[in-house]
Amino acid sequence: MSEWLFDLGNSRLKCAPLRDDGAPGEVQALGHDEDRFVAALDEVLPAHGGCAYVASVASPTLTVAVLDALSARFDRISVARTQPRLAGVRIAYAQPAKLGVDRFLAMLAAHARGPSPWLIAGVGTALTIDLLDGEGRHRGGRIAPSPTLMRRALHEAAAQLPETGGAFGEFAADTEDALASGCEGAALALVERSLHEGERLLGARPRLLLHGGGADTLRGHLPQTVWEPSLVLHGLATWAKVGRG
């Protein structure tokens, strides 16, 4: 009987069947603000499944709505939680519940790629950065607004500043380009500083692992980047294998 993975973020739901080899299958993404969100989710689900593995950082109301929709199709639902240590990863937070489960799962997926130091940057509603050393120890992280959220906040504070549009450049010659350059540049600068400080702390430069729906606009400006847009689903697959209970 089929098992599925569900990553419920602040902006989108990503879901995929869990393959026999333990990896996510074809990923589908649905925006929360799309019309017929729950109906669209219902259309992609199997008629009957064994277990739904769910990771959510969305609001309790939306999380409950999705869980209700899944309960009509699956025999069992297993909700992932952040754990102090799992699959070779040890988090830095003294209170595990304060570390978003999406960040925790992204670290599981990164460590599963091999014993390398990683700087993991997720770009969605927020920009999250976590440093993981080669032994799987989480050295801490950062949270900042993503470029998309920066643009939205500027537009809400000053309506004459457009929320979208423009192209990145080092020194822009119009407002739209200046906004794109400033907001994307701020995110790039934070990632680059984190790489520098991670190298200073660990004595070796960490590999950069980018994920999330907004990361694609940044990765062309960051050389030698590993790109995995569905990293949280990969981490959820690891959790489904070793972290239940």
C-alpha cells in the first residue's frame, strides 16, 4: 500500500509518493492561496494509502485542514517533529521544539549526502541558514526575510515601490532593478558571510546546499552550489525510515 510525503510550508504544500528505494517520487506543489487548494490536493492523492508522513510549519488552522483531508485517504498519519539527535545529526538548540521541523529535516537530508560540512540555505517565505559540520553537529543558524518577503514588506510600507519585477545587477539604473538587486543582494550577502564564518569556525569551507521555492533566483550568483529544491521531502523520507515513534 502506498506511502506519501507531505511538506507543508508557509507558502506551498509539496507532496510526493515514497518510492521503494526510500526516496521521494515525483514532486507536486500547491500554493496555499490558490483557489480550491484542498480540492486540488484531493485530486493528486491516491484513492487509498497506507501512511502519510507530514512535516508542517504552517498555521495550526491550515495544518488541521490538510490533516483532515489526508485522514480520509490514508490509514495512518505520522507527523514529524524536531528531535535532539537522529540519523547522525545533533541539533544545537537546547529546546528542540523551537527549531523548525523543515530546518531539522533539511539537515537530515544534507548529512545523508555524506560526511561533509554543509551550509544549508532554504529560501521560501523566510531565508534560513544552518551550519552542519562533518560529524553531523549543528553549529547553529540564522533566520532572515527572503527576497520575496523583503519586497512585500517594502511595498506594504510604501505602495509606490512595486512588489515584483526588476532584474539583479550590481548597480541598478531604475527602481524595479534596484529593488531586485537590493533584496536579492541582501540574501546573497548573508549566505556569503555565513560561508566565510563557517569556514573560519570549522577550518574547512562548507559546501553550500540550496533548497526552497525562492532559491532558484540566487543560485546563479553562488558558484559551486548544490541545488535540491525538495530537500525537506528527502529529509522527511529519512525521518520516515528511522525517526518514527
